[in-house]
Amino acid sequence: MESYNVAIKDAVKTYGDFKAVAGITLDINKGEFFTLLGPSGCGKTTLLRMIAGFNTIDQGTISFGDRVINNVPAHKRGIGMVFQNYAIFPHLSVFNNVAYGLKARKVSADEITKRVEIALEMVQISELAARMPNELSGGQQQRVALARAFVIEPSVLLMDEPLSNLDAKLRVQMRATIKKLQRKLGITTIYVTHDQEEALAISDRIAVMRNGLIMQVGEPTEIYKKPENEFVAGFIGVSNFLDCEIEGKDHENAVLNVSDYRLPGIRLSQPYQGAGKIAVRPEYLTLSKEGIQGKIELSTFLGDFIEYEILLENGQTIQLNEYTKDALTIKPDGMKVKVMMDTDSIIIYNAQGEVLN
């Protein structure tokens, strides 16, 4: 079956007075791995279920290619679905679980055998074809669910938190498996997760959601390095938020005052004077001979880097990561230090939370 682009325009879903999806517009490209990312209750699963046809759409449109599918039943939309709890049939063998969707579509027995064997081989569980679900590990059950979704050759593949029930190491392995399969098959895939690291690792593009709205859409590097607002900066990875005063009448050569330390030569997109905020990642902070003064509150050795929690003189606490290969020793708790930041890698916000650089 041919894969399609998915167009969502002004989609709304309400429950009483509560807008779970509050007017979302998205264009998802054909063959793209697109992730809906956000905290619990942000509307991402509701939106996915609207695309699947499990939830009705109250306003707006959802289209696969040129076809509006608002009123098309779920079983006629040509979707594959992978659920958080796998939803495999306990009374059917692995082979028959994967074959189920093909039998429902009246595919011939020979074709079913051929396609199920190919699907099981793709997810590397061919040897488990005769097993029952209660004889499988969580990771094996997830592979069965993947094979069952792929085998029907869907136009659009939907995944709702498919790795959340697996242990950490297996999650990393399975997300690589999913990405490789998706690239190989070229199926338009919409993936829901609250796990930021998972989203960054697996996606072509990400939509960050909050309170039923889209906060930012972009490629993983763009979302991480250029968050458009404080919510995205704080939700994706770790960001330190530092209060500052901005002297930016000359926006080509502004000065940031942070905890009584002046950072000159900052380029802003527009003139601005007054209170602001800096978002800076722990890896863009360094211990230096000069800079913002503070004291190490806690040192944590994490293998490839040392995480320092530093209390600044203005009372704010920041996290700084020093990579082990660059550190001669682990600095002790209580040590007074000075911190510098890579000003090319910071995001500056005005008092209203709007980006200034």
C-alpha cells in the first residue's frame, strides 16, 4: 500500500469544557518519522487517536494525501497501530498474531505465509513463530506487535508510547530497530512519546506539545539548539535558566549582567533594555579563571562526564557538565569556582519569554 503525507488543519477535540486538542495544524511529509512529544496530559495521544479514527474530530480536518478522512472508519484508513501495552492476542501463536490483519483482509494463505515470514525476519524473531505470547519476554512481545503493524503494509504507521514498558537498555535497542525498519520501508510514521531522549534519537522531525497546542516543530538538532520558548528549552534536555539584566539599546553589541558579571559583545535580533533570562545547556558552561562566581554544592561522577551543581552568588543553582577526558580531578563539594558560558550557544529571552537572539 502506498504511503501518504498527513495534513492536520485546525484540529480540535473537546471533552466538556476541556480542550484536549486546541486547534492544531501540522503537515507531516510522506515517508517521514514524525514524533509528537510532550508531558502527560498535553494531548499527544488524543491527537494520535484522532488520526487513527479511534477518537472523533470536533473541528478541523485530517487528510491522508488528498483525502479528508474525518468520517472514514478506523479500519478503512489503511493504518498500522502499535500500542503501549502491545495488545497481542494471548490465545494466538506469534505467527497467527502477525497473520491476523492479513486474514481479516482476505489475503490468500500462501501470501499470508510469505508476508508473515518476511515480517518476522525483519524484526528478528523468525525462530519464535510457533511460540505463545506467555512464553515471550517484553521485548519479544514488542517485536510481535511491530511485525503485526508492518505486515499489513499500512499507508500510515501510528505508535503510542511503544517502548515505555521496556527496560532502559532494551528501549535503546528497540528504538534503533524501529528507526531502521521505518527507513527501509519508507512508511509515514507518527510516534507518540514523553521521552525526550527517545524523540531526539528516532525522529526526522518533532512537534513539542503543551496543553493541547504545538509549542515548536523542527528537526531534533533545531529543537535542542534553538528552542523557540522557555517551555521547549526546559522540556528538551537540561537547560539552566539564569536571570539577567540586558543592556541592548545597541542590539549588535549588547551586554548581559548575570549575578554581577558582565557579558559584553552579545548580538540581539532587536534592541531591548531590561530584565531577561538566559537558557544555557550544562555542556556549554565551563569552569574558568574568570566568570560568574559560585560554589560547588554537589559533584556527581557519571562516567563520561562529571555533573556539578553550582550555587551562584545571586542564589540561583545551575548544572555544569565537565567531560572526564578534560578533567584532571573531580572538584570537591564546597569549592569556590568561576563559570563561563559559550555565548554562541545560549538563548536569550525577554521578560515575556520571547527569544531575542
